[in-house]
Amino acid sequence: MALHMFSRGLKIVSNPHFWAVMILFAIGVVLHYPQQILGIDSPSVFSFLGLTRHAVERIFLLVPISYVSFVFGMRAGLIFLALAAVIMLPRVFLISQYFPDSMLETIGVISVGILINLWSNSYRKEKERRQRMLSELETAHRQLQSHTATIEENEKRLATLNKISSTISQSLELSQILNSAINSVVDSMRVDGVWIHLLDRESNELVLAAHHGICEEFTRIKVGYGLSGRVAESGQPLFVGDLSKDPRAPKTAQQQMCSALIVPLSSKGKVNGTLGVSSRSYRSFHQGEIELLTAIGNQIGVAIDNARLYQRQQEVAEELRISEQRYRELFESAHDAIWVHDLDGNITTANRAAEELGGYPIKELIGMNARVFLREESLNLSGRIKRTLLLGETVEQPYEQRLIRRDGTEAILQLTTNLIREDGKPTGFLHIARDVTREKEMQDKLSAAYRELSESHQRLKESQEQLIQAEKLTSLGQLAASIAHEVNNPLSGILVYTQLLIKKIASDNIPKETALEYLSKMEFELIRSTKLIRNLLDFARQSSPAFRQVNLNDVVNRAFDLAAHSAELQHVQVIKELDPSLPNLMADFDQLQQVCTNLILNAIQAMTEGGRLTLRTSVDNDQLKIEVQDTGSGISPENMSKLFTPFFTTKREVKGVGLGLAVAYGIVQRHKGKIEAQSKEGEGTTFTIYLPLHLEERKERV
């Protein structure tokens, strides 16, 4: 702030008018106080004129005050007026002998000074206002001239643009548009060469589409390369004053042309290509020409978009024509009946399949009401479907509907119905129907056949259970002799001990210990017989198939207990290799026992002169394995493939009906397992059963 005031004060002090004012004030001071300053005896310098009251001196001070007001403004004038008052008032109050006159004159001078300042300020403002108005008039005149020139230039530009727009709008064919644009640019810009490149967006290249006055050196230019490529990449005009000095210009262009201007062909913010003009001599294109060519480029860009849109519309129209033709062909050749009717039910169109379905020619169908084909029940269903669709709700489709043909017969249809809207308003319904009359008849026949098959299946299931029970009885028959002998032995022992005990008691000559010993031996033999009979009864009992947690070692032991005496009678050595860590599995205990019993009996019967029977259980991955191995006569290779065939047997004596292995095979299959046989004639046979560990329990097994 201080620096600003200092610089302003320095500027005032350096002004010559300031020093002129100071000199005038100095003169005024000397004139007011000549005695005190000059040391003269006269009270006034103008005493020789008879003036002694200092009126002239006071009036003289108005000169510097007016000067200051005109030169420096009213504020400075008022400051110097105050300074003049300071000069005059000491004389009025201290020196003047005519106080009233001096005081009145001083007030008059001050008043006049104030008026001079006010008038000077008003004059200054008026002068500034006039100067400002004059300056504004001059500025407005210059702007008017500029606007006039701009308007004239714009009129020329608009005329050129209108001419080019009129020319290129006469056709929607792209080649005609480009050639017309080239000719219009040559006429309006007065140039020697013009060319247009169009952008191929797939390859990102500029393709030379039209030209005048230049050679076809570069028909394709990569975007970003060369002059046109740079313009296509940046979207900004490019001016080159001397092509020979620009390495981006083609060599032929450098030899033929001197200056060039290239602008983008833009439309909707996208570059569609480039437009270039050139002259053989140096030419500096001014801003108006650049803007004109840019506007022309934009017009051409829009025209290119319109031409491509027209071309696309033509292609779409052709596609629509082909699509409509294909739709009509599909509509007519569809195997399903298709028809459309309005909201009142009047049929408006139908295909040949609808003609065949109803029995009415298409000419008769068109205009008929759909109610003709429906009975009351079908009409009610149709009404519900239409109301639901009109409410905008979904319908489970296809649904079954019945239709009355022309000959009075009834057709059963699988029908799909859709609401047709135009401009958001419902106008009708589209129906697609398939005649399923024959299919329904076939369904009814299949249902009847299925019921018969189910009944046959149930009978077969009962027969299978009877067969399994019969095979059990067969096995019991084969075990009968050995089991009878096995039961007879303990009963004979019991009889002997009973007779001895009776004699001893009768003679009253039996110690208590001896009697208890006899009774203990009798109890042991009775328990052994009871266990054998209980196992036999359990095996013979007919029970429904039931899956539960089963331990295969228990199954094998229970099966062997039934055949143990037979093995003893045949002098068969039995070896058990049962895995004690065997996990349980879901199975039918009784059925697996029957399988094992059958295999053990077959093995014992195969060893007529004794041998070795090995019973083995183990875990093999996710399967449990049972092996029944004998050292009997073995099976011939030609019979191996017939082992599990019903009623097939290799036994010379009739000990069965040949169903044992077939039944065993069926039981293992129902347990989702498999049974295999390995045999070598004269060395023995091994039967292996595989059962899956993870078998889902089922309530019923066939």
C-alpha cells in the first residue's frame, strides 16, 4: 500500500502541471504577505494602483485552483482550495484592518472556487461521456464492418454449402454422392486436386473412394499413417504449405502438388473418412476456407451416413421380404395347424394344416367364427383361456382342447394360444394346434397294456418267491438224510443215558454225581439237536424279502451249519478263512444264506470221494467277496456257459431240478452284485460272489 502511494506521489511530482500550480500558489502567497516575505513597507504589491485590501490577491488564488481542477480533477481542486483558504485566513484574522470585508471576500473566493470545481467536474464528465460515446461509435462501426464482412463471407459459404448440399442430396447412391461432392469442391474452392478416402472400420484403413486431378498412388492407407491417416486418427484439419518438405506426403503428390488441406468427414461425432484438396502452386488457406472445407466435409460425412443407412434399409427390406416369404412358406408347410382370429372369434388367417384338421377349405375358414368348432364345454375352456391372457396372466400351455370337424367327428388337440397385440392393444389370438387324437388312443391302449404288464409282473414276482421257496425245499430234501442221521445220533445217546438212568434209579444204586453227569450229557445232546433243528426251520421258513444290516461271516457260518454233517459224511475237510474285520452291508440274510447253502452243497456233492472245501470272505475295494472253493471233479468248458441257465444240471443222479444256480444268480443280481465261476476239470471249482458295500435299502425287491 505504501509503495503504491509512493509511486503515485512520484508520478504527480514528475508532472509539469504540478510544478506550474506550485509556482502559481507561491506567487499567491507572496502577494498575500509582501511585507512579511519581501520586506516592503506597502501593505500590497498593488498599492500603487490604490488597492490596499488584498482583493486582487485573493482573486488571484482562483487561477491555480481552476488550473488544478481542470488538470487534476475535482478532488485535487478541492484540496488546493482548502490550501488557498489556509493561505488567506491568517491575513483575515491577524493582519487585515478590514475584517468584515476580508472575511466576505475570502468566503466569496472559496465559494467561487467550489463552483469552479463543480463546473470543472461536470465538464470533465461530459467530455469523458462524449469521448466514450465517440469511442463506442467507432467500435460499433468497426464491428459493423466486421459483421458485414462476416455475413458476406457466411453468405458465400452458405451458398457454397447449399449448392453442395443440393448436389449431393440428389442421390442416395454412395458413388454418385462422392463424385458430385468432388465436382462441387473443385468449383467452389478453385483447387487443382481433390480426393476422398472412406474409413473401413473392420480393417481400420482408409480406402480411396473418389478423386480428381491426382493419381491413384495410395488406394489404402492405415489410420494414423500419412497425412490422411493422421487426420482420420485425430479428427482435426491439417494444412501443409509445402508438400515437398513433408515426409508424410506421397512422393507423387510431392512432385505434382505444392500445398494441401485435409479435413475429416465427420457425422455424429464419428469420422467416416477424409476430404483433401491441393494446389500446384503455394496457397495459404485462410481460416474461412478451412472452416468452409470442414463444413463441406461434415455435409459429406452426413451424406455418407445417409447413403449407408439407405443401403442398410434396402438390405433390411430385402431381408424382411425374404423372411416374410420364408415365414409364409413355413406357415403354409407347417405340420401343426395354425390360425388367427380377432377378439370376436372371427378367423382372419389359417394354414393348410388347419384346413386338413377341420375339414373346411381355407376360403371357407376365413371369416368363420371359431365357436362353430367347439362344444359348450370346449367353449367354456376357450373363454377362460382368453380372459386369463387378456388380464396379462400366464396360462399353462399346451393345454388339451376338443374340436368338432366338418364331418361331425371329434378331434383332440394339444393347443397353444397367444395374445396378439398391435401398438400395445390386443387385436386377436394366435393358435397352434397338434392333432393328438391317435396319440390319445395309443395312450389309452398303452395304459391298459401297462396295467396288464403290472399284473403279470406281480404274478411273476410271486412265482419267483415260490421258486426260491421251492429251491429251499429242494435243498432241504438233499440235506434230509444227513440231517436225519445228525439228529438221530444225539437222540440215540440220550436214549442210552435215559435207560441207564432208569436202571440205576430202579436199583436205587446211583450216586448223585453220576446222575448229574448223565443228565448233563443228555442236555448237551438235546441243545445240539435243538440248534440244528432251529437252523433247519429258519432256513425252511418262507419270509418276505427284507434288507437289513448283515455280517457275511454270520451268513456263511449259518449256511455251513446246515451242511456240516453232509461234509462229514463225504469226508470233506472244511477250511474257513473268514475276515473278522468284515464290515456289515445292507442285504437279505435269508436269501444270501440260501445262495451260500446251495454253493456249499454243490461243492460237497462234487467231492464224492472226499476233498477240501474252503470258505473265504474278504474286502475287495468297495466290494465284499465270498468264495466257495472245492477240490471236486470240476466242470467241463462246454458247460461253463450254461451254469446259470434254469433247469441245467450236471449231476448224474437226480438230486434237483437244475434251478439252484439260476436262483442264486437272480438273488445276487437283486443285491446289485455278481457271481463268477472258475473251474478246471478234475481239479475243482471256485464260485466267487461280489456284493457292493454301499447298497441303498429298498422297500421292495423283485
